[in-house]
Amino acid sequence: MSQAPSGLPFARTEIQADGLAVVTVGGVWSADVALPDLAFKGDRVKVVAEDLGTFDSSLPSWLFARGRHVRQLDLSGLPARLQSLVTMAEKASETAEKPEEFGLLERFGTWGVDSGSSWARAFEHVGQTALGFLRMVTGKAKVNWSDFTLQLQTAGVDALPIVALLGFLTGLIMAYVGLIQLRQVGATVYVANLVSLAMTREMGALMTGVIACGRTSTAFASQLGSMNVSQETDALRALGISPVEYLALPRILAVTLMVPLLAVFATFIGVFGGMVVACAGDLSVEQYLTQAVRAITFKSFLVGFIKSVAFGFIAAWAGCYRGAVAKRSALGVGEAATSAAVLGITFIVVSDALFAVIFNLFNL
């Protein structure tokens, strides 16, 4: 291969008898001109300089890109400054490609720091929510009430079909299980008490709260996370409006009001589902309804109602919180929706266990 014209960068390869590939570079190397299209051949390559003029970062980059996969690369024929630049590029590449490895103690410490900051953000959001409700009561909060009416429709009326279906099936399943056990002792009439008490005190509120997490929490997290991505929440802050007051309060208030009503609806549907099974077997409709009315006391109704209010607040807050702290990307919005459902269901189950202990202590 003939040498390129003077002043332009050139490169040529010569294969010696022992298989060593000698690459000769020269000329003036600059990123503003076209660089030679030459690949290094063989496992052993030696690079030498010939009539090498000035050069910028394009020459070290060119040598590094072609020599990084060569098993033995000899740069001793190059100027010392050029050798150091190529070596520096190799070290930087190794540092970037090699994942940082942490020991068990470092990983545990990192997890602790991340968890602490996550809990701090959660408590801060709870505080902002409480302060927002206080300002709303005093008439100082700027709340988007059009969102409130929309969420009443979305979280309430639109959820009736799925609540009715799951409530009916829950009562039906409990009646089947109860009949199998109570028939052994000749007490099938008490299956109405079992279904009625379970739906009133526990399953109506718990099931509705879980449904709210699956439907509403994920929707809130996606909506508020998308607003983060499009910088709508930043625009609200620039206008002096708190995003928690304007966006979160109407959603939390709407869900907290609608979930107790849905829980009462689910309770009656569940009792009806149990009646379908019980009356298809050993009981009459009159017997079932008589036992159900006797079983459902005001105390039991109050327990279920208190739980449903708390579960509705938890489901709505989890969606608003995860949406507020979502990463500003499409992946972050998806992660926020998933984590909102997980967070809401986890807190609902934990709070349900705490309610069971508290109500047992006060004999409720």
C-alpha cells in the first residue's frame, strides 16, 4: 500500500515472516479529517510511527478501538505521550466495564441508607397530606374539586361490578366451607352466622380495600407519575400550588368516602352469595335471613366500617405517594404503579392485623 499524501493521516500493515503484524501510522491526525479504515490483523500487532506529525484525541481513540481485542499489542514504537494516552483509554474502559463489587456489609449498609431515605420520603408525604387536610378544613388549601367528582365516579360507581362479583363469590365460598364443617355436627343453620359475621367484620372491608389497591392505587400512581414526567407538578410548584393539596387530597378524600360504601355493598352481596349456597342445601330462605339478622350487630358493623375507612385511605395514599416519587421516565411510571399496589396491600394487611389486636383488647 502506498503512503498517503503528506499531511494527511495514513496507516498501513505489513505481515512479517514470524506472523507479527506491523502497523505504521503517520501524518497529521485530526478529528476534522477522514481517518484510515484499517483493521488490525492477527493476535500479535506492533504499532510504529513514521513521519508522525501533530495529533489530537482521534489517534489514541483510533488505536484503542482497533487494538482492544488484540491479544498482544506492542506500542513501544510510538511516542511516549501517545502511549500514555492509549493506556489511559484502556484503564478508563476497564473501570467503566467492570461492575463495582460490594461486600455483604457494604450491601447491607446501602440497603439501610436507601430504606431510611424511602421511609423519610413516605413520612414527609404523610405529613404534607395531614397538613393539606388541615388547610382544606380551614379553607386555605387549593384543591382541584373537579378531580374529586371524577374520582367519586371512578373509584365508586365504576367499581361496583367487580366488587359485586368478588363479594358474591367470597360469600359463596365461605358458605361451602362452612357447610362442610357444620354438617358434621348438625349445626348447618349457623352457616348464616358464619358468612354474615365474616363479611361484616372482615371480608367486606378487606376485599374492597384490596380491589381499591388493584384499581385505584395503580391508576393514581400512573397519573401522578406521568405528571412528574411531563413536569406538570413542577409547573404547579412554580405557581405556588402544592401538588399534594391540588392533586392528592381530592383523590384520597374520594376513595376514603367511597370504599366504606363499597364495603357495605360487598357485605350484602356476600351474604346473598352465602344464602344461595345454604338455601340450595339444608336451609330455607327464612332460616338463613333470621340467623343473619341476629348475627349482624351494630358492633360488628362498626368494626367493618372503621376498617373500610382506614383501608380506603391507605389505598389512595399509597397510589398518590408512589406517583409523587416516581422516576421521570416511562419505566419509572410502570414501577410506581406496581409498587403502589404492593405497598397498599401490604399496609392494609398489616393494619388489619393491628385492628384485630386492638378490637380484641377492647372486646369489640
